[in-house]
Amino acid sequence: MSWLIPVRPLAWAIAVLIWLCSWSIAPAALALIQIKLTNLSYHECPPELAEGAITSGGTSMAANCFIVTGKAENSSGKPIINADIYGRIYDANDNPILQNRTRLGSIDEVPPGISDFELRISVPANQPTPLKLKQFKASGFTGVVRR
């Protein structure tokens, strides 16, 4: 077995020590935290936020602006940063407002416990109200994931 290089006990001990120390400085794993969203409602945007249009393929359509409000329950005990909001919104005829899209926006920070949140949405003016808010939930991380 000439291909085996004799390893000195001191070099072996140093290698094992470095390997063990590397475990103690590994970054903490960030787990996705689920946030319960309740008490959902909506109202029309104030005039300064209501201006705008929905554009698709270079054409613009008239749009109505709404603010979705509710309560976000963070039971993790730690602040959650940049939580994504998912849900489905339908018009009075059960037609989807944002077809093929369930991510509606985000909440910058969700402190531990129950807090209020707001989300601005634009709805094509030809879709009748009242809106139906369904399957709302949010999720995020306790640390910064993206920069």
C-alpha cells in the first residue's frame, strides 16, 4: 500500500479540530414561518392612491383601487421580515380578479403576536363588486433572506 501517505497524529488531530469547529460557526437555518390572516375586508383607496391603470400587453384599462385590510397572527415569537401574502380575489360574478396569480404582495414586517396589515390592489373597472377575498395566508422568514 504505497499510495497511503502516513499521516502524523498531530496533523490528524488538527484536521479533526478544524472540522468540529466549522460546525459551531455554521449559519443558522431559516425556516419558513406561516402567518394566519383573519378579519379580512377591503375599502376604496383614498384619492391620492387611486390614480392609475392596469396595463397588459401594452394596452391600458381603467382600474379601481382597493385596500385590503386584516389581522396578521405571528405565533413564532420573532419578527418576520418581508412576508409574502397569498390569496384569491373574485368579483361579484365569481370571476378571478388576478387570474393565474396567487401572490398578491407582501408585508414588510410582522411583529410577534397579532398586528394589522394593508395591501393595495388594482381591479379592472369592468369587474363588479363586491369583491370576495378567499384563501388568504402569508409566510416569511425571521431573518433577511434577500438583499
